Amino acid sequence: MEPDFFTAFAQQSALHHSPLKNDAVQGEKRKFINPTSCNNPKLEELQMLLIDWINTTLKQEHIVVKSLEEDLFDGLILHHLLEKLGSLRLEVEKIALTEKKQKHKLAVILEAVAQSLQLEESQLKWSIDSIFQKDLLSTLYLLIAIAKHFQPDLPIPSNISVEVIIIERTLTGLRTENAVEYITENRENLEGQSKADAFDELFTHAPDKLDAVKKVLLQFVNKHVGKLGLNVTDADSQFADGVILLLLIGQLGGYFLNLREFFLTPNCATEMLHNVNLAVALLTDGGLLDFPVNAEDIVNRDMKTTLQVLYCLYSKYKTKET
């Protein structure tokens, strides 16, 4: 049988065991690693590195971790880890036996992590529910963040990506979206990284120049989408659904995107994410995007990521006539 059959079968199995419960509210989304990615040697290497790191750190406590998602979900080991690494004293019981107490303990721990790492809620790639439900993707993101902050010399391998399945509860049932996501830093292209760093500098040290950059990029965008009867006035929001971005890519590349391939009038975040993922894939395949982009950042109106993508198009096509 063809490989696609096995991929489809694995995805259906994943949906059957997905953490999105039947009583989930409409619009709720969950993201988890596609089972087909679980045998990725690099992913297995990353898990073993983190397990060895935890076991070495907590050796004096005689704690042995064998499975990240199975052993960390109730907060006990995370509690010991934070006390050891950050000298944090958390006002919770060491051992919580009931589900209610375990979730409370986990909430206190994750709040302490967010405060120590100075992360806003929108920056968190994990939640109480996802960790408690033994979600490997969330657990990996959490541990990597803790390690980078408290033990930055830990040799976390770069360029580890996985295929993820995004599930959303809709009126008609579960809607799914596939995407590729980097769990660790992608350092394959230093030139692309330098472009990203330039925008970091702009946002951090020269915010007064931000409006001027937006103005130049919007003039470039409107020059090319104007013939479609479109006009972009708000860079903060009008690219979030991916529609204008896709139409712009088509105009600049000289090709027409089949309307069946994307949602011209997206009605939910999943459809918006589909559009942006398609745009990112087109840019990557065309050699225009030489640094990792998380499509969710654009959907969530992250201005820096949006401007980085627009600048890649601008750099390539700034001399192109309409």
C-alpha cells in the first residue's frame, strides 16, 4: 500500500485519541504531535537529552524519569526541578494525590515558570490542561524553556521539527489542520537569522523607526494588490487571515492561486491558519523565506513576524513593476 495510506491511518488514530474532549466548546483548539513524527530520531534524541538532564539534576533526590509526558504531568518532578535549578520555594504540597490538588499544584508551578522567564500568557506554548493531559509537545516546549533559562549551557540540538495536528471543535464536528513546527531553533540559514535579528533590533532599540518601515512595506503591498481592488491600511490586522498575503504572493510570482486551495473568506482561526501555512510553504518553496516562521504568530497578529515576511517579499520584488 502507498505511504499516504499509513499517514492517513495514523492521523485518524490520533484524532480518536486526541485531547480535545467531546464536551469541548466550539472554537476550542488543541495541537499535538502527529504520531508519524514520534519515531523521528532527532525527536527521540531530544527527549533522551532532557530525561538525562532531569535525572542528573535530581540525582540527590533519587528521582528517575523514564517518560517525559508520563512522569511530569502531576507537577511533582517539575516542583523538585524548579527548587533545584532556581531555588524557588513554592507554597504547594510536595505530593498531591487527587486530580484537583495536582492541577492546583501544576497551576502554581506554571505561574512560577512564567514569572521567572518573564513570559506573557500569549507567549506560552503550554497550559495546565495540556501538561496534565500528558501532551508531549507542550511538555517539550516547557522543559526547553526551563532549560534555556536556568541552564543555558545545556546542548539542546537545533533544527528539530515535527509534524503537528491542529484540531478545532466546530458546529459540524472536529476540523483538522496539519503543519510543520520547529521545536528547537532553526539555524540552517545564518543569513535568514540575521534578517530576523535586524527586526529584533528594530523592535527593541529603534521603535521610533517602526512606523516608517510599516509605511514603506504597505506602499509596496498596495502597489501590487491595488489592481485586485484591495487596499491595506492596517498592517497590524489585515494580514492575519492570510488572504492578502496569498494574493500578494500570487501577484508577485505571476501565477494564480486556485480558490479551492485556500479560504477566500475564512470564518475561523483554523481556516486562517490554513491560509498562512500555505503562504509560508509557498515562500519557503520559492526560496524567499530563509528563516523559520510560525504561522500562528501571523494569525495572532504578531507584528514582528508579519513584517519579517513582508520584508522578504519586498527584498525580492521591490523593483518589480505592476
